[in-house]
Amino acid sequence: MTFRADIEFARQLDQDDPLAHFRDQFHIPKQSNGNEEIYFCGNSLGLQPKITSAYLMEELEKWQRIGVKGHFSENLPWISYNEILAENSAALMGALPQEIVMMNTLTLNLHLMMVSFFNPTAERNKILIEAHAFPSDHYAVTSHLKCHRLNPTESLLIASPRPGEELIRMEDLAALIEREGRSIGLILLPGVQYYTGQVLDMKEITRLGHAQGCTVGFDLAHAAGNVGLALHDWDVDFAAWCTYKYLNSGPGSLAGCFIHERHAADKNIPRFAGWWGHNPSTRFEMGPDFDPIAGAEGWQLSNPPILSLAAIRASLEIFRQAGGITALREKSKKLTGFLEFLLQAKLADEIEIITPDHEEQRGCQLSLKVKPGHVSGKEIFSKIEAAGITGDWREPDVIRVAPTPMYNQFEEVYRFVEILTASFSGRGSA
Ligand SMILES: *Cc1c(COP(=O)(O)O)cnc(C)c1O
């Protein structure tokens, strides 16, 4: 698509956007002057859908009215609430409903998955991660190695970008997996790298890993609700993601977990067990022998917080109305492409974009670095924040901005670049 760098063009794109009206379904934060913020932070905390409070109230009201009987109420019984969410998530994740469960938090799900899918032997005892893995993932993986009495300096294998580069090259990753494959128990990589916004080729990584006999799992924190996924067809062993980023389900909301159908009925997979993972038909006999549900639900520990599930249900309903990830992704490529175009047209001397320039290798987010010789990136970030932009700053020197197709506009992208440009020249701008 050919873009033009003027506001009329941006407004025209909004007018032609079939998803434009979804913005009205969200609460957009306001600046102190009453104007709406330019909220480009859906990669960190997605905005609240207007229907969320009604979905929560429905469950609060049920609890008020019938108490414990809410577990078995005629409408959306709490006991099976999770099943609806698995069905609604399946299309977004490219999975079968029985491969998905909403439970715990992302980091905890990674722990549970490693209990089940990292079983080190004398020959195969390494975990492959990437050099700039999100700290929580790094801590989780290292702690598992230690629990197995393995030394992380030997057993933690790290895929890095080449010196002076920011992105992981697929050919380097492939060579590493080929070279070290027989010693790797688990490959745990992000679907979308949180710092650079790079999309990794999950299908190819899974194929390469399996060819070497490794288990392959993905952290999809920045991928869920952002890019198209086909976890089932790619044959991924497991995945985990949070729902408060692109999935707009509220701070600290429950996380998702995918376990491939191949593992569903295998009761011999070691796991940390809890009563909610037990066969529901005998769960309330309260016996001592654990009989796991065949499918991802068999990894549940506890009965889930319904208020969090209600927020996820509200959000997934909007994704469904928007036509799912295919329609959103189409707009997203244009929205982020427009941002890239404007930055190159107006700020090529000041800003370096570290995110891949190929639209298939990135999602919504662009990660920006202020080039040396200008004011510091942090100073620029403070200025644009003061002018009503919510993005985020990531140490040491990156401004992340993520225009999301669900509620952001082309005009906002235009105004963002205008404000960013003004922040370099010292002029104020609104
Ligand atoms: C956001 C994010 C997390 C957050 O973990 P929680 O357990 O939800 O606090 C972990 N890993 C990655 C890659 C993330 O982007």
C-alpha cells in the first residue's frame, strides 16, 4: 500500500477502516486537559472494553442472589465457565478448544509446563532461550535448572543476535538448534519478542526442534491477540500467555495455557496436580487418586477466579465481533506500516526503528531508538508523555509504541509522529 504523509490521508484511512467503530467499545484514558490520550500501550496493558463491567456485574449479582448455587446456575454456571473461554480462545490461538485452558498467571504456567515438559537426562539437559528473554522467563527457566540440580552456566543455552545487531537471525537459530539439538531438552522462545517486537518463525522453530528430539514451547505474551497463530498445526508442544496485554482483560487477569492434543490423554506426563485438573465426573467424590482430565484442563490446580474469567469473556466477545485475528491483523499491518512510513519520511535522521521492517516479522509494535547526537531517548520520551502519548520506555534506550488495530486510529498515528517530531525541535505541540 502507498501512504501519503498528510493528515487528510490519515483521516481517509480511518474513514475506510471497517473496524474503526470498535474504538467506541473501549474506555480511552484522558489527559488532564480532558482530551483523549494517544494510547499506544496495548502491548503492556490493553484498554478496558465498555462491556467488561456488565460481564463482571453479572457474576457479582449472581453471587449476591444465589451464593454457592452460582456454581450450577442455569446461566453460565461457574463450574464450566472455563469451557466457553477455551472455545472463544481457540480461533485466536489456532488451537482446538480442549488444547486451551485459562488458569494462573503466565509465569506460573511456564513453571507448570516445565514440570511436565522438561525432564532432563544425562545427555539431554539444556534449555534454549534467547539472550533478551523477559526477566521473568529467564528467572523461571534458571530456577527449574537449579531444581534439577543442573548448573545454569552449562545448561542454559542462549540464542543471541550477532554483535552490533538487535534481532535474532533465523539462520543462526537454526544452526544453533542443529548443532546443540541432541543436548537440548526444551526450547522456550517468545512468539513476539517484547523488546524489539520481532516475530519469530514459530512453525520453523518447532519443526527444527522436533527434528532434534527437543520439546518446543512458546511464551506468547506479546503474540496473543496481536498476530495470527496456528499452534495446533505447527505442532507446538505447549504455550502460555497473559491476557492483560493485547487481550484487554485487565491487570493481572488470568493467563492462558496451550497443551497440544498429542499430550492430552497421556496420564504419565509428570505434573503438579490439583483438584480442578481431576475428572469432573468424580471430582466431588473427593478421593485420593488423581485422574487428570484429558486435555489442557487436566493441568488446572484450583477453581478459577470467575471475575477474571468474566473480563476475559467480555474481551474475547469483542475479538469475535471484530472478525477474529485475521481482520485485525490486516488493519494492524496498515496501521504499523503507516507509522513506519511517517517515521521514515519525517524522522529518519533522529529515529532508528529496531523492529523488523518486514510486516510478517512484526506485530503492532515498533521499538524506537533515538540516534546518537540528539537529545537522549529518555528526554524525548518524557516530552511526548507530557504531550498526551502513552507508550513505554524500556531500559536501556527503547521507546515502544504499539498502535493496536482494535482501538487505535490512523489519525492518532499521524499525530503521534507530529508530536514526536516537535519534541526534537523543542517546540511544543498538542
Ligand atoms: C508480560 C510478560 C510476562 C509477565 O509475566 P506475568 O507472570 O504475567 O507477570 C512474562 N513474560 C513475557 C515475555 C512478557 O511479555
